[in-house]
Amino acid sequence: MDENRTRRVSEAVREELAELIGFEMDDPRLDDVNVTLVDVASDMRNAHVKVAVESGMDKKVLSALEHAKNFLKMELASRLNLRRVPDLHFSVDSHPDADMRVEFLLRRAKRNVGRD
């Protein structure tokens, strides 16, 4: 599948999951959960979701997300116009700020190359 489509679907799934988990679920175990990254496979069958959580809450948060997996998939199906909604696989993001830092450094390097 097209790499750009995969990236767009990953971002759309990340945005919807962040809204669902952050604002529409009433589970107290998910109060301080942030969706940091979603990586949808090129065949659209699986999505690996990384979440940032407080230290010590990893197992509780992952069990809550596993319990809500079918609800989240059903809500994604109703919100996104996809032929196939990927299966969600959750994991804890050990370095939640690393991706943003790398993107910032790459943008800064790209700007500096243009000035030389």
C-alpha cells in the first residue's frame, strides 16, 4: 500500500484514539494517558499504539486498554471511512518525547542546509 496513505491513516487513528481515550472514556485508569504514536501496518490489518503513562501505572493502563479494545475499534469504524479497521495492539512508550525531538532536529537541520 502507498506509504503516504499509511501515514495519513496512522495519524487519523492516532487523533481519534487520543480524543476517545482522553475525553470520551470514563475509566479512571485512563485519566493520564496520552497516545503518542500509532503505526498502522501497510496491509491495514494491525496498528501498534504507543501510549505515555505515569510510572507505575503501566499494567493497569494496558489492561484497561485491552479491555476497551473492541469498543475503541467499533468507534474508529464509525468515525473513519476505512474499508478495514486495524486490530489495535497497545504498548507503553518508554520515551514519549523522543519522536518530537527528532522531528524538531530534522526540521532545524533542513532549515540550516538551505542557508549554506
